[in-house]
Amino acid sequence: MGKVTVPVRDADLWLVSNLPSPPDPFRIVLHRGLPFHDVSTVPDPQFQRPLIGVRALRLAGLKVELDFARDTVSVWTP
């Protein structure tokens, strides 16, 4: 598959906790915006998602855990 160009939307990312007494939402500033592949090229809507890069997560100082066995992502804020 070749290179795909997608639109970039001006956006920031807000993380909201799912814990019973959560802290305030955590804002991640996306200086370059948010690329989003919203063209229906694949019949499966699971593939139509925002593309959040590792750079934004790293700059925010987050701890991220991917559990492929359980299909979960856990994120901790500083």
C-alpha cells in the first residue's frame, strides 16, 4: 500500500478518567492538529479512527500500557 494523505483538523486531546473519583480531565495539546482518515475506503468502520501519534503522548509525559491479549489501552497522567 502506498502513502496515504489525510486531512488534519485543529484539535486537542482530552483524557477523562474512568475511576470513581477522577481528577480533572487532562489536556494534551496537539500542536500539529489531529490527522483523521474519514474516507470510507474499508467497509469496516473500526478503521475510521483519529490517528494519534506517539510524539503527542511522549510530549505529554504519559505512561501508556497496551494489552493486546485483552484489547485494552491504559493511560496514566503525570
